[in-house]
Amino acid sequence: MRVVKRINLPKETILKTSEDFGKLIISRRTSLGLTQKMTAQLCNINTQTLAKIEKGNELVGLNNSLKVATNLGIKILFSIEE
């Protein structure tokens, strides 16, 4: 079995870029002890798509990004600043 190196991030993160989102996904995935392959299978996407999400590739569809977040137990909240 492959050992996954854990990467920590704060519990609450303000995401400003797709790279920030990717780092959050990596942190959560590794904290759960999941490999990219395991996570891709869980989310019903291919590993290349997951790798693009984790690298912050802006061309990955929002649906796939939200699918990964949801399957990893990440709750996304939006706030409108006035």
C-alpha cells in the first residue's frame, strides 16, 4: 500500500485563485490518506483531470471541481461583499 504524505492547510481558507482551490483539494485528499488514483475513482473522473484540478488549471470544468470537493467532504460557502 502506498503511503500518502500529508499536507496541512488551515481549516478555513479564503480562495482567491484556482491554485488556492487545488492546494485545498491536495490538503484534504492527503489528510484522508487518499492517492490521486483512489480519489479519481471515488469521484468518477480520470487521474489527469484530478491532477489538473490540484495544479489549479483554470480550464477544468466547475462541475468536476465541485464533484471532487463534495466527495472529499469540503463544504463550499459563498459570501457577497457589499
